[in-house]
Amino acid sequence: NQEAKELEAAGVDIIQFDEPAFNVFFDDVNEWGIACLERAIEGLKCETAVHICYGYGIKANTDWKQTLGTEWRQYEEVFPKLQQSNIDIISLECHNSRVPIELLELIRGKKVM
């Protein structure tokens, strides 16, 4: 996390990590994803954020989402883990999604943007 530490030393207030896989590869999130995110923010005093990309332009994702029906509930898999993490802010991409708003309850206590 040297680059993050250098950004913090340069005066950055918030460091955001973009995560393109957390909404799809749940086994990886469980096995190593959250641990890697924790390692990336280790020792930082500035606010930290993770952006969970929704993958609108990726054909595999758009094909998969067509099978999900009227509610896209995959955030249920990762939100509890993020809620327990040391990350300060969760940045969500929900444009044109069918993510039920009540899923935000799973990250109560975190800042959401």
C-alpha cells in the first residue's frame, strides 16, 4: 500500500479503491478480497473508500444480469463483509440497476456515496 501512503502524505483526504469484481466473484471476496482491501488501507489515517463497480459494459455481466429478474440482490453477498471491514466509505454504482434500496441497511454505519 505504498502508493496509498504516498497519496496520503501528499495531502489527499480520501483514497478510493475501485473494485471491479466484488459484485460477481463472491468466493474470491471471501477467500482473499476483503483481506486485500484491508491490506491496501492498512496504516492510513485519511478516509478510505471502496467503489464497487457494477460492470454495465461487460458482456458476461450484462448477460448474467438478464437472468436475475426484477431484483439484483448480489450486494447481499458482499455488504456484510464490507460493513465489518475498516473501510470508511462505500461508493456504489446503481445507475439503471434493480438493486433494492433496503440492502443499504446491511452497511449501516458506513458512509455511502
